[in-house]
Amino acid sequence: MNVKKLNEYFESEFKMLDRSIVATPPTRESLESFCKASGTEGWFLPMQFAMNFGYKMALENVKDEVTNLTKDL
């Protein structure tokens, strides 16, 4: 597998997170602090669902990229 291409893929994906309409918080703690400060701490469960779905999507994307990088090996 080409590690350099995989790292380039990660970098391009990370850059996209900061270009969206809603910027991605740098840490989970900052996300939780934002919820507390905005009075939406009751949204913990939906926030957890959203984070888990995001993790799932990220893993699926990485799996697809690794498959693409290794299909000719």
C-alpha cells in the first residue's frame, strides 16, 4: 500500500472539515463546552449519535480508499 497517498488522502479529508458551513470543533471537549454554553447540554444523546455516525462514515471512507490503493497490488 502506498502510505504517502493514504496520508495525502487524510490531509485532503481533514481540510474539507474546516471548509464546511459548520466548522468541525478541534476536540470533543470543545464541542461539549459549546453545548453547555449554549444551553443545549440536553442534546448529549443526539450529539453522541451524530459523532458515532461520523466515525462510521470516516471508517467507511478509509476502507474504500485503502481498497482503491491496494487493488492493483
